[in-house]
Amino acid sequence: MTAVIDPAYAAPKFKKASNGASIAGVKWIKKKRQFDFTINSKALGRKAKVRVLVPRNWKRTAKRTWPVLYAYHGGRDTYVSWTRSTNIEAWAWKYDVMVVMPAGDNGSYTNWWNGGKRGIPKWETFHTLEVKQLVERNFRAGGARACIGNSSGGQGCITYAARFPKMFRYAASFSGPLSLLAPGMPQLLLYTMSGTTSNPYAVYGHPVRDRANWEAHDPTTLAPKLRGTKLYISSGTTGRPGPYENPNMAPWDIGLVSEAAIGYSNQVFYNRLKKLKIPVTAHIYGDGRHSWPYWIREAKRVWPQLMKTLGARRFK
């Protein structure tokens, strides 16, 4: 079926981002409670999509703005991830909040190293400049922001909060790799990146030769810059099946193995915050696979605090 673009959202009516990125079109879905918009991205050198949930009293022509929750997805997934795999629409509908869910592909929430030459893709620029500016300049998104993310999206959320202090009031990670240089983590990340590029070193570089670039995007290294941002982290640690899995599943299951490595990275990150005396709410729950049932549970757990911090009132 051909996408129908609302005439009220014709491209010439949109304001561009400061780097020239523009909106190619908007498609409303689900009784105009959410829409997808396409960005002509300068940072990526191609088009990319964003899904937006709007609150019940939202109008593009309103004089007010709305608080915004950015929801980032995991590696090897898409911008529909959160609406496909969770009930985030129902959670958001109870509050006066916008939810913005941009594409992240398997870009690892960074501007790629590319052997030190940099250049596209620039996923960090796409998220923190293009998406942010376009929703604020065109769709009444406000300056009260928080972010959540699962897997690499959790790492992206925490990394962005550290690299851009005061951008987010609250940052929540669910099974995000929060110490990129913890034992075994570079190998796991390079394996994940290999699903997108024939040269996984193009993303962050080599973990030894280009260690400085890894550290520049590592939540544990960047931890001092998180002071003043409310934080929530969660993960399993044991590599054993939890309440949502078959207890007899193979111990070499990639979801179990990866969660154990990620869980260790969360413990490293947590210990670093404690040493710095930076407050964090942590739910390190032990058994459990790297999978959506746990991320849904954790998102529901932190949701009321996210809304409170954003100042998003609950509808009666």
C-alpha cells in the first residue's frame, strides 16, 4: 500500500535542521495517535525514519511544547522496535508526553571511526542534532527530555547523556553494554557490528590501537559527566535462564552468553558511579536472557519516575 502523506505536512512547510537535514514526508497511523516521518539525513547520507507517539491533546499548531521521551532500539533492529515488541503506546497514552523512536540500525550510536577518516554514517549526529532539532522545530517537542534504550540502545542513551550533559534529565538502560572495554565486551561488540559491515573496526576502530576513540564513547569512562542526570540501569549477570525462558535451554544460547558479558559491564559501570558518588538506581537481577520480556519489565518499572522527572502529567 502506498504511504499517504497528510497534505498539512507538505515538505515546504517544514523547518530544516541546522546541518540542512530535512523532512521528506509524514505518514499518520493508528487514528492519528502516532506518525512516522522520513528524514533526508545529511549525517547518514540517506533517508531514515522516525516513529512518534503524540499525547491526546497534541497539535502541531499549539503554542505550547511537550516533554519528550526518546526510545532507542537495540542492534540489528529498526525504528518500529518499541511499538512492535512492547505496549509503549498504552504506557505513553496515559501521560501528557511525546515519545520519539528514531532508526538506529546497527550503527552503535556513534559517528563511525572509518579508519580515522570519520565521515558517514554519523549516527550520533543523526540522533542528537537532526532528530532532536526536527521534532523540536516542527512537531512541538520541548526541552524536557529523557531517554531509554534496550541493548545497544541503552548504551546509546547513557553515552549521549554523558557526551551531551543536560540534554536528558533522565537516562535509563536495559541490558546496555555500559563498559565498552570490559573483558570480552570489545569482542562481543565487534561480533554484533559484523552483522552490518564487512569491517566492524570501522565503527569505533581497533580496541587497542584506537582505544582513545573507544573511551570517548564508553559510559564507564564518561561517568563523571553524568553527574546531575538521573540514571537507571538493569541487566542480568549469570548467563542462566530466568523466569521468562525454558530452564533447560542450552547454556551457549547467544542471549544467555551476551547477557552475562553485558551484566558484568553493568557492574563495572555501577562500581564506577559509586566510586564517584553519582546516584543511580540499579536493578542487577541475576538470571535472565538478553530479551524483550526483561526490557519490558524494566521499562514499566521506571516509567512513572521518567514521567515525573519530565513533568508529564498523568491523565485522569
